[in-house]
Amino acid sequence: MDTIWRENLLETAGPKYKAVMQAIRDKIATEALMPGEKLPPVRDLAWKLGITPGTVARAYTLLTDDGTLVAEVGRGTFVATPDTKAPLWVDIPLEVDSTTHNSDYQSYQVNLFSPHLPNVGQAPLIRTLLAEVAADPPSGMMHYPTRAGARPAREAALQWLSSAPLGSISEQDIQLAHGGQNAILLILQALLRGRRPAVLVEELAYPGFRRAAELLRADVIPVAMDADGVMPDALEAAIKANDAQIFCTSPEVHNPTCGFTPESRRAEIVEVIRRHDLQILEDDCYRLGAAQAASYRMLAPERSWYISSISKSVTPALRIGIAVAPKDKAATLRRTAEYSFFGLATPMTDLAARLLIHPDLPAIMTRARDEIGDYVRAAVNVLGGYDLEWRTDVPFLWLRLPEGWRAGAFVQAAEAQGVRIRAAEEYACREARAPHAVRFAVNAGVGLESFEAAILRLRDLLDNPTESIGV
């Protein structure tokens, strides 16, 4: 097998990735590569040819997209056979040079801004369920959404939440929303009072908290953290100094650092919150595995709001979010949703009622989580020598940059190498000082080799800083 790669494949003019593509096509045509035969790993072929792994990864990806090759996560890339199924993933996005408007000038990009789930069976299942809903919609097609009509979907959501340690809840406590971000906005709309209310967030926090609060003209106040989350003394000081009404937090999977708030710290936070009569909003959208501690909804059910969604575990396309209110606030949350948008579209609630309780869904979610773990381990294998925070059941990683790199400069350098990531500044309030760190997400919409090639480009930057760094 190795002998066919020893000749010079790059004698033709033009982009190197196209030369690699043409060489592979030629070898398939001459039967030097047979159907079902495995191609060399990206890094091995790049070394043999004296080119970058990203160039080989791009060639493999484009040949997979057109059906010439087939990629199998964890196994490699193979020559397609007549009975090979279409690939479950494609590399996205490809950006076009705006000065030429010519697809020949597309630059190979791997977007690690936000997690991208692998398609491990959820897409066919959703298509089947959509067809069932279209053929016989339980809610009909000529009526406004109603609370009663959406009850089966809320009951399905209640069952879907059964693995979360939420204490006693019923479908009456649940409000469906257009994704987790919409759920955050609904809760803040239901709660905030006064001319300049204050929303407390962790000093590094999911930007959606800040954006929702700013839409409602609220002040956003960061609270200092340590390795276990927000520090109770800092929380109390922030409450006293501001007209604070709610504390927004992600205790199970802290976004962006992959951190976790242990139950003992949660109990201390609840004590402070109760002493000053605040509310708590717990964002649990990123948890893919089992919960490690009791939720705030269990620890302080009278003042805790909980949100989840299917975006990180099934698909973000459907925009199905779930908000759980304290029992005496459920009616307030319901009115907020009804006054905002009446309710989710009836075909969507009919779909949710089927999807969230479908017997195949737990296995699909497990496969997706396991595959995300493969990508995380691939990233750790490449970047393990650096200051990296990660968990195999979390679809992003947090990288503290070595001395000499500033986050903004590193993000720009990464994008120049075709890898899009997020700087720590995006998770800090505008006036706050952010650490020199970046977050990059698992994009399982690209093949594992393409993802690994992107991480190798990040390591090359870390290993070989330019002279302009830090100026």
C-alpha cells in the first residue's frame, strides 16, 4: 500500500488539495486503490507528500462529500463501494473569497465556535416523526396553539427530564420555549422588576445570559469565581451593592471552562440567595451525562428556575427548550410565554410529544455522547501538553494560553489557519478583565480526521508563536 504514495503526486499546477484529490481519483480509476480499501491517516499521508495535514484533510473531505470516499468515525477513510451508504457528515462551513465569488477560491474552514452534533440516527428518526405528524396532526392545522393542546408535549418533556435531579415537578411547572436561549429570556421577562434591575452572572458566563438581560435593560453584574464556581462572599457583596434580583449560573457544566460546582458550594450559594430573597436560574443545556449533584431546583425549589433543551443532545435545529418554574411562579411564566408568542407551533409540539419519549432516543443520545467523547479525546491527545480543561461528556474544551499569546491574537491566528474558535472575552462582561484563554467546541459535523487536523493547526500555533505575539 505505501508504495503507491511514494511518487510525486503534486507535480500538477494549482492548489495542492486538488492535486491530492486528482491523484486519489486516478489511483481508483487504475485500481491501484480498490473499493473498500483504507487510505492512509491524514498525518501519515501529509508527511509522505511533504504537505500540511489540513491540505490532505480537505482533499479527503471533498472526496467524501462527492461520494468517492467514505469516512467512518474511529476507523478511518475508505474508498467507497457501490453499496456504501451516503456519509453522515460533511465539513462545514466553506467560506468563499468575496473578491472573486468563485468556488475555486474556497478556503478550508473548520468551525469550532459552537458544538455540532454527530448524526447517529436522530435525523432519520425526526424525518419519520415529521411525516407522521404531517399525515395526521393531533393538534390539527387550523387552530392557535393552546396550553391544553401542548400538554402531551409537556408530559413528554417531563419524562425526558426524569434523569435530572429536580425534585417534585409536574407538567404544570413546565413551559416549552423556542430553545434554551428563549427560555432564559422568558424567565427574565417574568421576574425582573423596576427601572434598572440587576442580573448576577459568573465572571465568565454563557453570553446568552448577558444578551437576554441587556434586551430587558437590566444591568449585568459579574461575580468572582474560584475552581468550584461563584464564591459565596463575592455573591453576597454583589447582591448588597446592586438591585440584584436573580443569579444566573451553569453549575453542572460551566460554560466556557468545563467547570463543576459541587453540592456543598451550591448549598452555600442557596444560603446567601435565601438570605437576600433572590431567584436562581440554572442553565443545564450542556449536560450530556448523568448529573453529579442535586440541582438548585431540588435545593431551593421555592426560588429556582431550571432550563434545558435538546440542542446539545439531539439537534439544535428544532429549537425545543424547556423551562421549569417554581410551583407558585408557573402561572407567571405561562402568561409571559402566551403574551410573547401564544405558544410553540402546533406541529412542533406534536413532534416533541413523539420525539422526547421515543424508545430509540436514549440510545441515540448515548451514541452521540460517546462519539463526542472520541473527538474530545482526539483533541486532548494533541493538546494535552498545554493547560487544557475538558470532560469527555462536554462538547467543548477550555485552553489557557501559554505566556506570549493574547486570546484575541490567538483567535485571529487560528482563523488565518482555517480554525474558528472563541476568545475568553466573549464570556466576560464588557468592563471585566478576561483571562488569556480560548474555548473551542467539538464539531462532529466534520470527520474525526478533519477535526484532528484542525486541532493540529492550533498546536502548531502554540508550538511556534510568531514574533508579533504580545505586541
